[in-house]
Amino acid sequence: MGVDPGISGAVPADHSDEVAALVDEYAKIPPGQQVRLAKPTSNLFRFRDSATTGLDVGRLNRVLSVDPGTRTAQVQGMATYETVVDAHLPTGHMPLVIPQLKTITLGGAVAGLGIEAGSFRSGLPHESVREMEILTGSGEVVLARPDNEHADLFRGFPNSYGTLGYALRLEVEVERTEPYVRLRHVRFSTAEECAAAIEEICRDRAFEGHRVDFIDGTVFAADEQYLTVGTYVAEAPETSDYTGQRIYYRSLRERQTDHLRTHDYLWRWDTDWFWCSRAFGVQNPAVRAVWPRKYRRSDVYRRIVAWDRKVGLSDRLARRRGAAGSEPVIQDVEIPVRRLPEFLEFFHREIGIEPIWLCPVRLRDPQGWSLYPMDPDTLYVNVGFWSAVDTRPGDAPGEYNRAIEDVVGELDGHKSLYSDSFYEPEEFWRLYNRPAYDKLKQRYDPGDRLPGLYEKCVGKR
């Protein structure tokens, strides 16, 4: 859906009507029943039980307005980034950080964190939010800003995962774009060289004399890692298309320079879910030729994974290979850049999943965010890995994920909570700031209408 008609920058009246209807729906849910969002797509990998009541927020899925003059946009919380991109690109603008998968929602990226190749300069998606209209667990709709009476909720909403409330509307900053992105893929033979280059590029915001607007990386092996630096450009000699037979991540090894339309750059990872489509055979040329292009997208693959979790096919296949079973290892963790080589050495030795995604990030706001307490003065690298490992007889549940959690903590890193977590309560709350969370929960959800953060993120509520 596109931008709603109306005055640029204004919030149309029908949004208020939709909010009022949602508040009425929420009020009709019996007080003793816990509530969760009911929506058609999800990018979480915590496959929860269904003991909670679903609140249908799917109607709040529009970009309400884009104001190039103030470089802001009004967006409903359930608008997907695919919708956001389609609305903004014709205006020559874009929110500062666009997470890499099309069906991530703006509200989801703020409540559950998000990241992309512009995060070294623009931080995380919630850092370009100016205000949020939030339906709290108490059933009240509040306007949270960094400078009003709900500033505590504004600071604590990121990483709350819908346990304090739901974002109904967000005012976000946008920036100018260009029609194309020029890419350079630079190989490094050691993690130490790669980490040093990340630190230098992010400090200078330049590489070999050229401005850098985007940077991310891909690790294929301990002696083969690539940094991809991108720059907005007004013209391109030719552009590549990775939505057909060609596969984006393979191009990193095949060419040193490339050009993509900005639209295609933003979704370069979605067509093959980074590289995870290979698990479904979609990278086989014969399969790819008959797999409809409209189904080459992340939400389709995620539904296949959900089905697999339900029927246990991966476990059965692992047992046929002689393993005890299969453990999904799907995580994104933030590691201080200077400790990145230590983490990668551990990961290659103990986990063995490849490729691995790298994405530098530095917080934009020096005040930080209470429920995800990264150091604003530290450059981190998000390390993403999404696969499964064969388990051995005697392995404890979550053996490999738990080992990763331990090392992330030892290296002063942080783990995103969109997937399975295995922390004991005391450790979890030490990492995710229980005193701040309890104050927010008491103020905005005193009746525990919404699941608690530990119960939802570790207990899969």
C-alpha cells in the first residue's frame, strides 16, 4: 500500500478511528487472559505456544505520510518495510536504517531491534524514531517521546518485544537517497585484518578516498572474509539483478565491484534469505528455474522453517546421518569490534556454521537504551548466523546456543532475543536490566495483561 492521501506530514483521521477500534477490542478481552499480537507474518524464531489471546493489529499497516520538507514520516506500527520502501523511494527519501527482510514491520524493528549496513552511522532503527503512539498493557494509548512524561517508555520500548505495549504509530526521520548504490567487495585473509578495516572505515566513513554510506561483511571461512562497502550514486554504468538465476552472496567472490538499483540493494538479502534458501534447494539452477520468483522471499522460507519445526523433519534427517538430532542455531549477537577475531575463532572451532554475516553498528544516541544496554562509545559488529548443527548423544538441550551465549557474555557482547534463548533468570536479568524493566512493567502493564520479557523470550510464551 502507498502513502495515504492528505496533508504531507499529517496523521489522517481514519488512523484515530482505527486506534479507537483497537482499544475497544482490547478492552473486551477478559482481564485474566494474557494477550499477544495476531498478525499474518513473523520474523521471530521463538516458536511459541498458543496459550495467549491474539489481538488483531493487522489493520495498522500503512505509511500515513512522508514529509520531505521536515524529513520525517508517519508510519503505522504494522507497516512492513516492504511497504515503507515502496512509499518512500518515489519521494527520493528513506528511513535511516532499513532492516534486510521485507516483512519485518517498523513496530517490530523498534520493539525487537533491527540492523542493516547503514547502522555504523545511523545506529539501530529505533534511534531515528522521534515519537511513538503506544497501546500499553493497561489498555491506555500514550504518546512516548524522549522529552515528555513517557520518556521512560520511549527509552525502554526497544527490546521489550511487545511485553509493555504495541507501537501503533511512529514518527521517524528519513534521509535523501540516490537511484543507485555502488558496491566494492574487499577480501581479507584473517579476522584481525577484517576487524581492523571495519574500525578504520567506520571511523573515517570512507574507503580509499570514497565516501561510505553502507558497510557489511560475509565470512565464508577463517581465511576468507569480505567487506562490502556501498555508496549512493546518481548514475550507474549497468546494474545487476539477483532476483532471478543469479545469487547475491555468491557475487561477493566473483566480482570486486557492482552496481544495484537502490531498491534492489535494500532487498539484496531477501531473495535468498541471505544464503539460507540453499537448505530448500532454491539455489539449484534446475529448482530455481521452476520456483516462482514471487516465492523467492524471506517470509516464504520462514514458513517452511515453521513447518519443519512442527513436524521435526530436520531431526529425522539428522538421525539418518547418524547424529542424535538437530539443533537450530539462529542468532544475531553484537560483539565489540576489537574482540571480533576472538569470537570468530571460537565460532569456527566449536560451531562451524558458514557463511556468517557481519554488520558494524554504533549507537547514535549517547544516552543509550535501558533494556539493551550497549555502550554508546563502542563500535560493535553484529554477527549473524542462521542454520543448524547435528547434536551428539548426551548433548543438553540448547548445547550450542548456550555455548554461544556464554562466549558473548565473556566478550562484553549482547544477544538479540528474536530467537531461542537459554539463559537462567538471574543471568538474563543481569544482561537486560531487570530494575528498569520492572519499573516499566509496573507503570504500563500493572495487570500483567502482556507476557513478561523473560517468559516470552526464554519461556516461549
